[in-house]
Amino acid sequence: MHGVTRDLHLVRHGEATKDESRLTARGRRQSELLAERLRGTGFAAVHHGPLPRAAETASIIAEVLKVPCRVEAAADDFVPHFVPDHDEFFDQFPESERTRGPALAHEAETRFARPGDGPVLVVTHAFLISWLVRDALDAPPERWLTLNHDNAALTVIRYTAKTPPKLVRFNDSGHLNGL
């Protein structure tokens, strides 16, 4: 039956340089190892955020998988939800982020976090992965702050038409053994 199951594969970008302008040699190797792990999964494309660290990770994966890359604003690096009583953390983000972030989180949920045809791969950042995992677990909105993700780790959430989302894999970095 078409359109009833989607495995959403979420990947945090590979390790970036301090200025975040590109991946380190380690980050490129992480991306290569992840691509090998994902070979044969059947993705139609690699969706990714517009920042260089996500774009470079996606490009490495797409080359191995022989699929196109698609830039997605909803896979950008943003704060998906602001939590009251955490001003010391949120003060570092500009006021414009208070509307942009939640709107992009909603767009990501609408675009990727739903039943659909075939697996989807999104190369993104820790905050969005945390937000979508929190949603899949039906946890309160502030719980996204408690989740962390390794560079080039794999998280998979399964969406079906008749059941709640299921967290299949979380922050799995087994493909990076030896790095």
C-alpha cells in the first residue's frame, strides 16, 4: 500500500571546523562512513539544510548513493521552541529566531514527519533532530533541550498511517567505530 509508511532518517552533519565554514577531515570521513552505511536504502534524494556543514555532508552522501541533493530551509539550524525559564541559554539567539525557528520546525514536521512513500534522508542539525525525536516520543515541548546528537549519527523515526510515530534508531554512530 502506498503512502502509509515512511522511515525518516535524520543525520546530524559531520564534524565542522571551528568557524563552521566546512567539514574537518574527520567530518568528511564520518560522512563517507555514513554514506556507506546508507547504501541501498532507496532514498530518492538527500535533503539538507543550507549551511555549509550540512551541505557538504549531504554532498558526500549523495555522491556515494548517486542521488540528488535538495536544499531545504526546514532543515536549517534553528531553535524549534523557546522554553520559559531558560533565558541564559536562549539569550544568545536574536529575537527574530523566536518566530522563525518555530515556523521552520512546523514546516519540517509537515514536510518530513508524516507517513509517505519510501524512506527520506535529511541532513540537518542537533536542534531539529531533538525536536522531531521529542515529537515522536510525545514528550513535552521543553524536552528537546535534553537530547544530544553526535556528528554523523543516525536517527530513524517511522511514521505510519494508523499508529503513532516510532523511534527506530536514536543517535546511532556504530558506523563510526574506529574513528
